[in-house]
Amino acid sequence: MANYDSTHTGATIDSAVSQVTDSTTDFNVDSNTLVVDKSANSVGIGIAAPASALHIAGTMQVGADGSGQDVIFYSDTSGDNLTWDASEEKLTITGTDAQTALDIADGNLVVADDVDIEGDIDVNGTANLDNTDIDGTFTQDAGAVVFNEAGADYDFRVEGVGAANALFVQGSDGFVGIGTAAPAAILHIEDAVDGDMPIRLLNTGGGAGSTNESVSIEFWLQNGTGGSSGVSSIKVGKDSDHATSAAVDDFMSFSTVLNDSAAERMRIDSSGNVGIGTASPASNCHIEDTGAAELIIASSGMGGATLKLIDSNASGDTDSNAVEILGIAPTGNEADMRFRAANSSGTMTERMRIDGGTGNVGIGTAAPGSELDLGGGYMANEQGRQDHVANTMPAPYYRFDGSDDVISINALATELVDTTNTTGTVVWCGKFNDFTTDYSRIWQFGDTSANEFIALYVSSTNYTFGAHCKVSGTDKWQFETDNTFSEDIEYTVVMVHDGTAPVLYVNGVLEPITFSVSTDKTVWLAGVTGVDNCKIGCMNSNGAGDAYFLEAEANSFKAYNLALSAAEVKELSSGASVPFKYKGANQTDIHTSSNAITYSSETDSTSGWTDHEDSGTASVLTSESGAGDHNSTYGFKFVTSGDTVNGRAHYSPSGITIGKRYRVTLDVKYVSGSANWYFGAGSSTYASNQKFFEGSTITDATSWTTLTTEFTATGEWSKIAMVRSGTGSGEIYFDNFNLVPIGAVAEYDGSGASDTVWYDKSGNDLDGTVTGATLENKLDTIQTSGITFPATAHASSNANTLDDYEEGTWTAGFTIGGSTTGITYNRQYGFYTKIGRLVYVNGYVSLTNKGVQSGAVVMTGLPFACNSSTGSSVSGSMVIAQTNFANDTDIGFLLTESGTTIALSDTATGAATTAMDESNLENNTAIQFSMTYIT
């Protein structure tokens, strides 16, 4: 390289020209101030070996400070330049077609294309990103930095030391995860720790003397207007000043919103006390309300709801230190309250019971028979005196030795085996001396010569009950009880069949049972038509004679031709007697007229039935063979025309008694006439007082349908009719009408027990024959004729002596103003029973003419005068019909001391009681009443 200075020769330096030429050597000015490397075609400034076309080792300055010189760098591609515009103070990099790729001016950086950063970005100050887009997921929107804008699907993750997912935002749904990369909810917090996993809310405010600080979690729900007026929350706050670590006392409270207003509902204070309705709980659980505070423990299962109290200070939380209060509704209503305590082995045993149906309290008995029943027959009566019946004069009962003792009631079997008797109830009461002999019969209805029966027995599983139904050698149903029972304890065992399936009650409690055969659980006595005997204490069927004898004691047996309700079973098990409506029921059809719709010997006749109408074309009742394709020999067809008004076919029954319960069945096939048809009973041919079937019940029967219902008679109805009410045409077929009194078909108890006969007290005289069974605690005078009292009582002053008994009738009548002139009657009935000094009477009287007298109305004819002692008077209310009173009037009566007549009165709402007079009576007034008084 040539070095040129003032002494150098061999080169031409021409100061007049701007070019220095040397064809052989490089050019160097003042030791690398300026170097031209000929071989590399490069120029260096401040460097001896330039590495590029222009290599400047030092600072390059273009122009002087403030001179405003522009600088432009051009590339090989047209338009791809770098320009410094001095006047605009702007650096611009242009790309293809001179499009701006980077523009820096006035402190702003504009990048028109992607920016790839291979390393880190360190920001020592504030990074303002007005418009930054990273892979389409990092944007600025209205001043906010947005990652994963709508339409993108990128996850966002923040890592920590040892935590790959310290924070994770799931791009697909926006769920946030802490500790998880798969959040399953809006916020999902997850960790794997052997111990507590805390989430901390810390309020650092407050200090000594301050108790206001708290932290809370709030829950908001939007209302219909898009906002919310209240907020539910969980709050933790200070119970006291947190001045020192020893004074840290916190509470936790729970608030909810009602009617847009938030209020605290529950609080756990620093001592652990829980308050519901109070912020100052005074015990472990403190419930308070401005009204009636209520604690509900409910069970949706069969076991009832239990409150258990345990003394854990004794030997831990075990049943051996516990007592329980159980609320249970064994029959679906009328819940009992039972008190149970545990023995040392932890076995819970019932100690006391309050019967929900009667209110009776039992101690040592699960079926209290009085207000207070101490078990074993010890009862407190209404005066609080204990009646030691069990020890002094127990009721008569029969003892069966398990060898050959039996009571046969074959007439009962004949009565109950009826094609309409699809439901029923059988009640047995007594003790079992042997609960282990398999299949010992408690009772059985059987067919002497065929393998057909319905039976209740001691099961092959010791100490359980079993029941079995077999028809023509085929098992229909069979079950056993799930619970076990004990010997020498009195049980009331009730089997009920509702036409669907049999159930079993023991002492009023519905027992869980398990069926081993359920071929046809609907079968009851209507389905075992061959049954000809009823046995208590053994069986007799299929030619085997009497067998499977029972060792037990029996004091009561009843049979019903209806399914008693759970409440009725409970009452019966508690010692209640058969109510009047169920007395003397039987399978005798009250509808006895010989015509086309009797069950026996149907004939082509409408005898006993009459067709009738108010006006228009006459309605027509005809008897037809196979009426309407019915399978019966004859049936009725009843037709009304378009102008027929109130067409009806009616019949006059006999024997309907007020207050008795009846079952009605009728086969019907509806043809036309819309919903105007009904079938009912009443005092006129319209038969509208008691509608048995009407409306859709009839119109839905477009093919032959058997309709069934039950009712309690509220009148001695004289007409039963099929009616097409209103005006219009109609057509209907009906057949096989049956009206039967339902209830107790037979009743047997100690009052009818004798050595040879167990007398039926239902009135049906279905007496049982006693063979071998021993009558215990018998009344010697009962035997075959009952207890006899003299016609004239031998009065006794001994409070424990029964000195009189009498039954009879009396004639109820009226006086008006003390006179009977002009008064005539339709019916005058009265019955009485006198036991000692106690008289029970009932009466029914109806007028055909009230006469012309005026004055107070008095009922006359009582069989005995009321006792003369002060306080012996009796008052009450009665059923009265066809009268003239103001609305909301209460009708009452009064029997005064020494009286033999009953004064009648009326009391309108808001008015004083006044005596009934002639203005309150009509010519067809009827009164029914019952009362009890002492003589």
C-alpha cells in the first residue's frame, strides 16, 4: 500500500483536480485516516483493513449540528431505502414498491409488518402499546390491551417456579385455571397438597381499637331490569378488637336477598355457636324468629325423622349414651312421636309414644288405649284414676292349646264369599304363646274339599307373620313380614285388601312385607268362590280336615267387607269400637226388586222401574236380551228424545239408613247425551241428593264398564234413578245394579264369649262354634244368654257396681207452645241404651204438618229423666233439614236437670241464642240427633 505525504515520489498529486490516480498501489492518508484497499474495492475511515465497501471505525456525522442534512441509503431493489429526513426528524424504512415498513418520528414507532423477536424484550420504563398485534392474539382495544381477541383460540399461560400453570386462561371458553391447564368452570383452582389448600382474602386495614374490618364473597344475580338491588354474601369479620394476637376473634355470617333487600340469615360466632335469625347466638344452635321459630327435620323415606341426643362425655359418640325422639307417620298421616333410649349395648328401645291419631300417651305400650296408658292394662281415665282392668277383671278371652282347639264361623265365610266382595279387612287381637310352629293358622277362609284358601299364619321364619292366597291349587300371592315379633305380647293384627294388594298392620303400624308369590295380588274373597268355612286357630281345606293348630290367646275378631283406611286401622288398634256407619254391614243387596238388573234370575222385565219425564216426548226404558252386546242375559236400554225434559228411569229402594255406609256398583255403556247423564239417589224421582256417577265418569264408558263408589247416607232416600238432565236426546245401557251396606259384617269380643258359642255382636248373628278352646276370665252369667239384669234395677250406691242395663225404643215428638194440636208426623224413631246411670239416646223425627200452634218448640218422649243434680244438664247440636232460619245459624238443644223434654234453640252469627218457635219449622221439617246423659 502506498502512503502519500509531502515527500512521497512515484505518484502524481494534482491539486487542481479531484482525482488521485495510482494504478499499482493502495491509497492511505495519514496512517489510516483514509484508506482505499484496491484489491477489496473498499474504503476505510479510521481503519487499515476495511471489511465492507465503506467501513467507518468511529462516529459518522453528516452535516453540522442544526444544519439539517438528509441521509439516504439505497438498496439494489428500487424503492427499498432507508431515509433520514432531517427537516421532519423522521427515519423511514421503505420496502417493496416504496411502502413504509418502519417509521420513527416524534417518538412514535410504526411497524407496518410483523416483528419477530428472537430474544427477550426488557422494558425499564413504561411500554405504551397503542396498536400491537402478536400472531393475531394480542391487540389494543379502546385503550385496553387484549390477548386472544374474539375469533382467535389461543390459550394464555403464566408459569412460576415449579408451577407450569400458575395462571391459565383457556382460549376456547375463557375459563380461568390456577394450578390447572384444563379449567372446568369460570374459575378453577387446583393443587395437589397433603394438607390444607388455602385461598386467602386479606384485609390489612384497621388496627387497635377497630372492629369494623371484614372480608366477604358476594353473589349477584341479575333481575328483570338488568340490575340487582341486593346481594347474597358470605362474610368474615371481627368479633372483637384485633389489637393483639390473643384477641383475634372472628365470626362468619351468611346473608341472602329477599324482595331486593339483603339481610343476615345465619352466623357462626368466634366460640362456634350457630345462630339462625340472630347475630348473637347463645348456644351451640340458637334459632330465633320474630314470629314462631320452627325447626324441621324431614324424611322422605319410610323411617321417619329422628332427633338423637348423645352424651359423648361418657364413652364417645355411641348409641349406648343416646336417646332419640322419632317422628313417624306409619300410615301416611297422623304422625306419632316416639321416645327411645338405649341400653348399655346400644340397642334403642321405645319407652314412650304419643299417638298422632288419638293423642293418647303410651308408656310400655305401642298402642295406647287411653289418654295415659302404662301398658299391661294400666290406664288412667278422664278423672285421672287408674283402671287396673288387666289385673282385677280382664276381658274374657279364648285360650288355644295348639293341639285341637278351634272356633268355626262358617256362616261368615258364606256371607263374605260374594262376587262383589273384592275388598275387605280382617282383624285378630290376642297373644301368641308359640311363635315358632310353622304355618300355625291364626285364621283361614278355606274350601273344605279343594285346595283353595286365604290365610294368616305364623310363618316358617320364627317370630314373623305370613299370609297366603291359593285358588284351585294355584298360588295367587304369599308374603312374610320383614319384622319379627315376640311371644306373650298382645298384638292387634289387621289384614287389609283394597282390591289391588293385601297389606298388614300390627298395632296400627303398617308393616313392611316381602312377597314370595305375586301372581295376582288383586285376589280377595270374591276370587275364592269355593270357600265354605272360616276357622280361627286352624285351617280346613282340600279334604285335610282341621289342621295346623295355633297356640295363642284371642280376645277379639272382626271381619269387614271394605278396606279400612290407615287412620281407621289405627283407631281400631287403639281400642276404638266399630263406628255406627259400619255397624251391621252385610252382603245383602238392598236392591231386591225382581227385574232385568238383579243378579239372580234375570228376566225380560222392567218390573219395579219406571220411566218418566217432565215434558216432551216420553223417555223409554226397555229390557233387552244382551243389551248393548252385554254378556248378561238381560239389561236396560234407556232412551230420551230431542224434546224430552229431564228423562229418568227410577226405582224405589228400601232399607237405606241415615249415617250408614254403602257401596254402589253398576255396569254402564254410554251411547249419547253428552255429560247430562247421572245415576243417583234422593227424595224425589230426580234422585239428585246423592249422585253416585255423573259427567265424564259415565260418558267415558263407551264400552261396558263397571262403576263402583261408596257413600254415607245423609237421608233415607226413597228413589234411585238414571237421569238425563235438561232437554235433549240421549241413549244409555245399564245393568247389574248392586247396593250393599259396607262395614263390619261380624264382630266378636269378650262381651259375646261363652264356653260353646262366640256370639256375633254385629247384628248379623254370624255366631262362631267353640271347639276345645278354653274361655278364660269368663262371666259365668253370660254363657249362651248374655248378662241378665232385672227389669227393676237393684240400685247400688257403690261407684264400682254396675246395677242396671237396658235397651229399648222411644217415640220422639214435638210440642209447640206446649201443645201437640195439628202436629202430624212422617217418622218418629228413637233408640236408647242404659248402662247403669248412663243413658245413650238417638232419635229421628220428621213432620208432615207442624200444626197451628205458636210458641217454643220442644222435643218430647225421652225414656228417662235427666239427673236432678246441678250440672247434670246436657247441651249440644243436631242435624236438621227443611227449616226456616237466617244464614249461618247454629241449632242447639238443652236437656235440663230432672227434665224429660229437650228445648230447641237457634243462634245466628252475631246474635243471642233464642228458642226455636213455629216460624222456624216447615211442614216437612226433619231432625236427627243423639246424646248421652245421666239419670
